[in-house]
Amino acid sequence: MTAADGGGLRRGRPWRWFALPALCAIAVAALLVGKYPISPTDIAAIIAAKATGGTAAVEPTAVTVVWQVRLPRVLAAIVVGAALAAAGAVYQGLFRNPLVSPDILGVSTGAGLGAVLGIFLSLPVLAIQGLAFLGGLAAVAAVYAVGAAVRNQDPVLALVLAGIAVGALLSAAISLVKVLADPYDQLPAITFWLLGSLASTAAGDVAAIIPAVLVGLVPIWLLRWRMNLLTLPEDEARALGVETRRLRPLLVAAATLATAAVVSVSGVIGWIGLIVPHAARLLVGPDFTRLLPASMVLGAAFLLVVDVLARTLATVEVPLGILTATVGAPLFLWLLATGRRTWA
């Protein structure tokens, strides 16, 4: 056991006691805060009435705000934040680089292009979400096809370079669609979606993405103990009995599926997959068995806080991408200066 591992064990112990209660407290606070203030007693009465089948002694407007507006947003923020952070932790471990995020394989850009095409074609919301989901998966499939075709090159480096190239092409396609879009109707919707938002999230949207998110996260959770070996160089991991050529694509596909599913509902929300896993690593150490749950809880809490700020800072909804970039960009500069020293 290395010194870093021992430090991670010591840091990981107190985390277990306050992580989930802190997340629950933030979720309750998110239900209370907004343009329409609701008291804790009203929240308790509304939840109790729903659980017992009775009627809450509060204004009907409060009930509508809680069940149809805020609760779906809270649940969506938890699912989206946890999925993006988990995917970021997987990508950083697989590529052995704490400065890697889910965007490295073009997931967000591919989903963005699918959604932009759906908006440009004036398709219904469900069709836009479906195209975004398929676009994210197609982008990663293209990256893997290009990376597999590259010979005499490290497979990890080949995937990264292929992701950069495919992402650039997809970004160019998005720009072309924006140029062709109606500047008064379609272009504002495209721009707002690309910056990320949970403003129009409904309970049905959350229910629709949960199966795909679970299909992605469950294999990652079950194989989290093997991720510690995948962070080693290829030859060392194989010497320890890990089939990297089979396990690595499986984990990448799982992380991609979870990312594409949440991006199809929330839009493109950057920085979470980059900064949250690194912050979790500083708290609990590099052991992936602790890093994964810590990243998921931190990601959910972080997006909950950001979403509350998005709907309370101004009279209009602030896109989530603006707020996450405001926090993420300075932290990214700090990661560039300290990432090499804090990775192990």
C-alpha cells in the first residue's frame, strides 16, 4: 500500500458519515428555494399528503410547484450530476489523466449535434432527446472505429486523438446548422440547449433516462474494483490478469451510455466530469472503490447547487453551462498546475 493509498483510506472514513446526509439536505434546500418561496412545514405537509393519499393544508400553487416543477428538477440534477461525474471518473482512470473529461470521446458534441438537428427540423421534444442520445453513441462509435484503424500507436493515445478529431468535425457541423437555422426561432433554442438547462425537465423525462443511466452505471459499479488495475500501464495490467482489451471498451461504452442519456435531457453541461472526480480524488484518494461513490455524490450535490443558482440569480433562467464554466475554468487552471503532483 502506498502513502497515497493510506491517505485515501484515512480521508475516506469520515466521508461515509456525512456524504449522503449532506446531499439530502441540499436536495431539501433546493425544494425550498425559488421565486415562489415554500416553507419547510409546507414541504413536509405536501410529502406527507402524497404518501398517505390525503390532501395537504397548503395552497394548491405550492403543491403544483413542488411536484411538477422543483421535484423533477431536483431529481434530474441528482441523476445528471452523478452520471457525468461517474463517467468523468471512469475516463480519467482509463486514460490515466486527471485532466480528461467525458467530452474527450465526443459524447457531448455528438449529443449536441443530434439535438441541434432535431431543433432545426422542428421535431417534438421526445424526438430531439432521442436524436441527442443516438448522436452521443454514434460519436463514440466513430471515435472507436478511427482509433481501432490506427496502427503502431498506443491505444489510449489513439482514442484521445481520434476523439479530438471527431469532436472538431462534429463542432463544425453544429456551427453549420446554427448558421442555417432561423435566427428568431430555432437559433435561440439551439444556443440555450447547447449551454445546458433543466428548466423544462418533467418527471417523465427523468423516468425515461433512468433505465439507460442504470445500464451504464451498474457495470461500472460492479467492476469498480478492477478500475484500480486499469489505471496501470497496459502490460502491467495484463500481467495481473486483467483483459484490458475487453474490459476497457466495456467501461467506455457504459460511461458513454450514461453520459448520452443524461445529456439528451439536460443539454451540454461541461466541467462536471472534469472537476468533480478530481475533487473527489483529493477527498478520498485514488482507490476507485471509494472514488466512484464519492464522485457521484459530489457531482449530484454540485449540480443541485448550480441549478438553484441558475433559477435564482436573475429574473431569467441562467444556462447551467455558464455557471459550471465560471467555477470550472479557474479550477481547470489550478489542475493544470497541480494535476501531475496530485494524481497518484
